[in-house]
Amino acid sequence: MPELRKDPVTGRWVIISVERGKRPSDFVVRTPPRKKGGFCPFCHGNEYTTPQEILAFRPQGSPANASNWSLRVVPNKFPALQIEGGLGREGEGIYDLMNGVGAHEVIIETPVHEHTLATMPLESVESVLWAYHYRMSDLKRDTRFRYVLIFKNEGEVAGASLEHTHSQLIAMPIVPSLVKEEMDGARTYHGYRERCIFCDMIRQELETGKRVVWENRSFIALSPFAPRVPFEVWILPKGHESHYDVPSEGKYREMAETLQQVLKRIDKTLDTPPYNFVVHTSPFDIEKNDFYHWHIEIMPKLTKLAGFEWGSGFHINPTPPEEAARYLRDARI
Amino acid sequence: MPELRKDPVTGRWVIISVERGKRPSDFVVRTPPRKKGGFCPFCHGNEYTTPQEILAFRPQGSPANASNWSLRVVPNKFPALQIEGGLGREGEGIYDLMNGVGAHEVIIETPVHEHTLATMPLESVESVLWAYHYRMSDLKRDTRFRYVLIFKNEGEVAGASLEHTHSQLIAMPIVPSLVKEEMDGARTYHGYRERCIFCDMIRQELETGKRVVWENRSFIALSPFAPRVPFEVWILPKGHESHYDVPSEGKYREMAETLQQVLKRIDKTLDTPPYNFVVHTSPFDIEKNDFYHWHIEIMPKLTKLAGFEWGSGFHINPTPPEEAARYLRDARI
């Protein structure tokens, strides 16, 4: 019998096909290996083809936009939002709109074209996580913005328009609706239990262990109880933290290790599939709080566009998270 | 400058790229023409290959599952939910789950393999809409169910696993989250204005006309103010109706005309793209009401899977709805 499961934070129900669960080999999407040769604007030596860099990691004293970098952040050449201008909030009858003010940046994670977050050195993954932090801290000072959405599209099927590994961020004057829903759900739970729902979830998952993919001292990676897609994985700090934006050196190294472990296991189990990840964190204008817990949501792109799910918010997932977690846990990487 | 627009019902924000708006020719997804030949379980003469029919339109007095049908409804051979059993609601620590009880049916819209909703005779489109009504009315009597989700995946890219045109319905013991969000938003609006927000929207759209795609006496088709995807179209009854499920002959004919007009215009403008549509209606256990207004949401599948949108609920739409409506309105069909 299939199961209907409810995500405890958002209240979203999903169908989990428990009996005829799909195994990794049932999914046949894969990202082709990186092509060598050909022009790539994100490769060493082509710095002049991107907009001027906003942040870069390179030896001290080197000039900006030189070739000796290990990570660069540049404005997106085709930004979804524009950095200049006021919010210009207005109404149009029953409708509300405002200017599309915001920042749209690209984090070029490595100069090495063939690398991915799963295959690059661990220090490089850690650099990426630090870059997220630096950009968030900087953009937070712009009072027009309420949120920085950090995300990664890996593979063309997942929406990446360039092969060279990169993440993106969009700073915006609004809070994305799924984050708002999570905030609302978490606030309600805290209202009657006086506990963080994510902390309760982590406690329960560590007790049963059956949906845990990986853990170290500070982080846990788990298959959520009611995942929307097969092999969805969430990464959360074990201790309560409302914002991504509170770094410490040891912690960021552990976060990098967790992220890379999960991605290596996904690559091994599912033959290097396309995927997306998104960082969910408390909005800028909500202070450090007891009810929301930042985390990363990773969604492999394995199933054919189940289009009606867009129009209904109702998801059918053919792989139970307990099985997905077992495959990922047991992967020989 | 791009615009941030808010859907008045759900409160969801989308980015609309007003300036470098994408025109129809910028989208290059298309559904290949129907292949003739090859075995198709939905074609005339192959009735024995589907599960036994639940409903069929055929000359009176003919036996079930015979070949002289014009429309058939059969159980899905690979159902997402199972029809037998109780709800079995239970908890698992902080989580909630229940048995995956429900009905999953396929509406085979025509015996003619080459037809689509855009190209079949208008009477056949009307039959499809009546079939939705009959199945909803029947399933409503099963007190385990709260909602019937009716949807269509047209084209492989949109999730159709068989080419022969068909819609699907899933009867379920829960309300899909996007419908619930709409209900909540509409209820709140009604709480302070004592009017239906959809009725207000229709009034405003008819006044300005700029987002109207098509209308007849009883129905309006419009590009919503804050569409998630390019060329999204909603079809609504002009008069207030909370449930799909209240038919009248003239009205269903007009609904069929509106649906076919919109799909013909989408096919003409966008070169027969894949698409999804979903019917949003009040749940069974909510009586006829003044705040919610049933409608159909049509979403052409034109853009590369913008994967992070799944993980954030934040949509970027490169085609302003005013332009989409103009193209669809002006299509020479």
C-alpha cells in the first residue's frame, strides 16, 4: 500500500510508493562528463569575458581579475534582477508589484573545468561555503533586500546553462514562498511546543537512524520523511542555528565535508545525475531566533517533469526515503 | 527594469522580465506530431488491454468494453494510490502519515489516435468535461476522499507516458497544498472585503482587457497578473462558482469552446508545445461557498526545468503576461 506522508514543517503531503519502490538503476538521467576543449568564460585566462569580479580568492596583493584565482564571484551577465533603483512599491487595482531590484551573482567555484563539488579538493568546497557567507554578509547591509537565495543547478537538465561548475545567488526584496511557508510552519510549532521543529526532527532521526545519510560532529545529512523527489537530501547543522550566516572555521570545514560526502554518494549511487540545491535560511529582517533552523535542500533531477505537480503542489515519489538513505549510506565512495 | 509581481490569491512573488521579454519564437520545445502505426492501448479495438472501464460514452445498449466508444474512463494500470482500505491515520513521533488510499483513473478523451484537445471536434471536448463531472460526482460519495485532482500532461516533456491524448484524475483523502494555499488566501480576502477575490480579478481584467486571451458569455481565459511560466493561462467561469461540479448543458459547451480556443491558440503561437493543465476546485468537504472560485490553470512547458524554483517557490518568467495574452489573442487559428 502506498503511503501519504506529511512534511511536518510545511504541512505538504506526498505520496510515497512504498511497495514498488524505484531503485537507483531505474533512473536513467545522467550528466555527461565535462567536455575538455572549447571556449569557457569561467576558465582560467578568460576573466576578461565576465563582468568585473565582486569577490575572489587569490594570493594577497594580486590585482583583481587576474588569472591566479581559486574562486571568483561575478555579476550574472544576464541578471534576473537589477541592482540599481528603489523598490517603487505600487498597486494596480487588486494587484501588487514593485521594481525588480536585486543582485544576481555567479560563484565560479573553481578554475578547473573538469571539477565538480563532488570531485574538487575539500578545501575548494569549503571556499565555496565561505564565499556564500561573505556575499550574504555584504548584501545584508543593503536595506532594500530581505533575502539572499543561494542555489546551484548542476547539469543542463537541472537548468545549468554553462557546464563549468558554479552556484548562483539572488538578493531580493522579498522572501521566497517556500521559505515563508517553512517559517510560518516552524513558528506555529514553536508556538505550542516552545521547541524548534527542525531540532526535534534531528533528534528523532538520530534516534531511529533509518533516514540518516551521513553525519559528523556538527552536521547531519538525511532523507526527509516526506521528500518531494527520489533521493532528496537535507543537510542541517545539528545545533540550533537560525541563519546560515554565522561561520566558524571548524564548522565550515565540517559543512564542506558533509556536502561533499552527500554529493559523492549521490554521484556514485545514481551515476552522476543532474541536481539542484537551495540554501534555506532565516530572512535578513528576522533576528536570530529559536524557531527556524537553516539548512540545504538537495534535489536530484531523476524523474520526468511531473508537470501537474507544479500546478497542484502534490508530489508522487516512487522511492521511499528509508531506501534512498540506505543506498546513499552504503555507497562505496 | 524587471518587475516583481505578487499573485493576489497565494501571495507568491514572481520576477517578470519586462524589458527583454521572450517572444514565442524564442522557445523551441515542441511536441512531435502523433505517430501513426504501432500498438496503442488507448486505440479502438485494444479495449481488452486496459483495466475494465468505469465509464464510457457509446451508443445505448452496447456492452461495456466494446469497441464502439467515443470516450472511456479506466483505472490507471499503475495507480499512485490504491482504492481498497481505510485511511489508517497514524503518527510516527513528530511525523504524520496515512494509507495511500485513493482512486487513479485515466480519461481516454477520444478513440482517434491523432487527435488532441485542440484538434478534436468541439463535441468531443465537451464530452471530456462531462466525464470529469460524472467521475467527480461519483467519487464524492466515497467519504474517504476530500479532493479529486484532475490534470492533463500533454507531450512527453510534460510527463505524458502515452502519446494518445488523455487526462487523469486522482481522488485523495487530502487537499493538494497549492489548492489549500489558494483557499486560505481567498478566505482571508473574503474576510475583510466580503467579496470573492477571483470575481474581483475577473472584473478588473475585463475592464483593462490587456490580459484577456478569449471570452464568451460564461467563461474568460486570461494570462494571470503574476504567472509562474511563460504563456500560462487560466480559464474561469465569469459568474461565481465554488465547485467545478455544477454542470449545465449550455455552460459545458461554452467551457469546451473556451478550452479549445485557448489550446488552439497556444498550439498556433508556440508550435504545439507540451503543456500541463490542472483543475482547481473547492474540496468536497467544503460546501458551496462565496470565497473560492474554481478554475483551470494551463501551463505550457517551454522553459528548461528551472530547478531551483522547486526548492524555493520563487519563479522567474521571461514573458510578461500582457505580451503573452496579446500573442494568444491575435493568433490566427
